[in-house]
Amino acid sequence: MCLLIALSGVVPGAPLIVAANRDEFYRRPAVTMTTLRDAGPRILGGRDELAGGTWLAVNEHGVVAGLTNQPAPGGRDLTKRSRGELPLAFAAYATAQEAVTQVAATLDPAAYNPCWLLVGDRNGLFSVGLTGGSRPEVERLPPGVHVLENLPLRAPSAKVDKVTAMVTRELAAHPAAHPAAAVAADALAAVLRDHQPAVQAPQPPAQPGGWVRPPALTAACVHAEEYGTRSALVVTVPEAGPPRLRVADGPPCQAALEDVTALWEGPALV
């Protein structure tokens, strides 16, 4: 997953809304949405058919865990564990607070290639960084709009700046709309569909030895020759009850976001 947008404690009636675009090589096989765990708790999300993990998992209690990777010019270290295990590990708990407390207590960042996560529920949102050290870097985030791409939270990013501005503009356009949760989810979906790059020139590496980013990768919805946005998801966590899920099987500027909330009761969607 390469773009996560979280509205935490912002929208009346929906304490958490998460919108996400999953960017990946076109040749890498995946299932856009399925049942990842049947019960205890039931977990839904996409499935990477190569490594078996997921980029975002959401459970029946309203815990959402999404992942972005730190790109490496030479590719990932294949001797390390799949980062796709991590959203499932956090989504195995009834609350986000319990998830970050329990998982972070035993998680060794050195076992994985570097990455970042947002883990939240109707009671709060946390950032989790696995980029070194003996334990993950965990921070409880304040209520607000939070945007995570393939860089640390709050790192300088033209993509984050553009997405944040679009989210703010979309929400401000409907200050008195009703129902607020549905309108906010639609606003985030509109942001996910935007495929105009934030910059027009290649971006220099964010760290020494890093990669030069082509302009196409600074768009919310990415279209490159071998790599791009493969799917999109909007998760709305209400004050009570299971989350509402809308999924696009393809770039959201081309594929419609379909409501798959019935998966909480039905079989896997494959």
C-alpha cells in the first residue's frame, strides 16, 4: 500500500475513516478483497498471492491496520519476513490500543524490511514505524487528517502536501452535508481518483543512497509503465457495528468503488 489517508475524530458518526490506494507492480498477483480470517476476530482485506500477506486489514471490531513500504533501490531483502504479516498481526486484536501494545512489545524491526503503519479504531489512531532500533516507534496521533505515503509520517513530501490539501478542500466543500460520514467517504474517494502528479520533475532521494522518484509516483492514483495503483479501499468505522467497506478492483479513476460490507456475513470475495 502506498497511500493511506485517515480521518480520526473528525467526522460526526464516523470516528475513523481510512482511504487507501495500493500501488504495486502490475505483474504481482493479488486478490483485491477477501476474508483473511473467519473469526476471533473476522478480518477482511486484500491478499498478496506472492507472499501471502496483505497491505491493509480491517476487523469486525473496527480495527484498521494499513502498511506502506520504504522503497529500496536494490529491492527488498528476501531473507527477511514479509511485511504483509504486519497488518494481520495488528488486526488480530479487539482495539487499536491493545494491538499496538501487544504487537510492539515483541516485534523486532530488524526482522522486516523498513515500513510504516497506521493502526486505528473508533477510539484513536497510532503510527508505527519499523525502520531500525530494537522496538517499533509507536506514536498516538491527535485527532485530525493524517496522510502516509512511502516516507515517514511528517517527512517532507509533495505528494502528502497535495493530498492533504485536496482532502481539506473536499471536506470544506460540504460543511453542512448530511449524512456527514457518507459525504466524507465520498470526498476521500475523489482524492484517491486524482492521477495528476504533485510535481513535474523527478524527485531527489529522501535519504543517502535512496531512489529517485519519477513524477508519476507523486500522484494519488499512480499510472506508470510497469507499476501503478492496483486497487483502492475506503473503510468507514461507525460509532457502533462493523465497518463499511468500499473497494475498487483497479485504479479508482477507472474502476468503481463497490460496497462489499456484506462480506462480514458472507463468504470470501475472490
